[in-house]
Amino acid sequence: MEFFLHLWDELDDVVSACRHLATETAGEVLASAAPLIATASVALIAGATTLLLAAQRYVPALTL
């Protein structure tokens, strides 16, 4: 019986280590991706603004 308790304890340690590694990896990936996401968002907003300003000339409903 004691053998199974030690085995269970070792298995729990391995699972905890894997969980910690996965959590840290996800945090690092998200931290490094945040600037790229922000840059892409700014580029999309700038492109949409440019298109709307250009379309204003041809679509009278877009003028304020």
C-alpha cells in the first residue's frame, strides 16, 4: 500500500511541474504577443480611417 502512496506522490509532483511549465509558457507567449497585437490593431484602425476618409469624397452619406 505504501508503494502506491509514493507512486501517487511522484505522479502528483510530475503533474504539478507540467502544469507550472504550461502556465509559464502561456504567460511568456502572451506577454511577447501583446505588442504585436497592439501594433496590428493600430494598423487596422489607421487603414479603416484612411478608407473612410477616402470614401467620403464619393459617398455623400459619409460626410458630417
